[in-house]
Amino acid sequence: MQVTHTTIPGIGVVHHFRTRGGQRFGTLVDNLDQRVLLIYGPDDPDVPVERIVMEHDEADQLAEILHSRPVADRLATLERRFSELVGDAT
């Protein structure tokens, strides 16, 4: 996936994504720390056809679903690796 970032002065940062299949979407993180999911259509690559405003907890839930493994599983793996490194492997 291609990822680019654009800073929009006075507004925030837009992260643009293009999948291998050519679909485009983005996320806007504005100066108030609000998240907006931007869906682009085939007609105009610069103007979103849909804007989905998300509260912080909604953005967190979406991020959790999109992860290939749940946060709890990743944390358990990190804890296990840390224990191995410091010699406390169980």
C-alpha cells in the first residue's frame, strides 16, 4: 500500500492511502485531534465522496479491528520477549 502525508496549514494532516487494487482513502487528523475517514471515488482523486467523522473511541475501535492481531495478543508477545531478554523466561 502506498501512504503519503500532506500537512494542510491551519487544518491538520491528511494521510492518503492507495491499495494495490487502486482504491483510495485517507484520514484527516485535524488540529483539534479529530479523526475523519475520507473515501475517494474514481472521478476526482482529490475530493472525497464521503467523510466519516469519528470520536476518539470510535477511531480506536476501528484501529483494533484493522490490526492483524488484537492488542492483547501483541502485548503478551512483547511481555514474553522482554522476559526472555532479561532472563526471567517462564
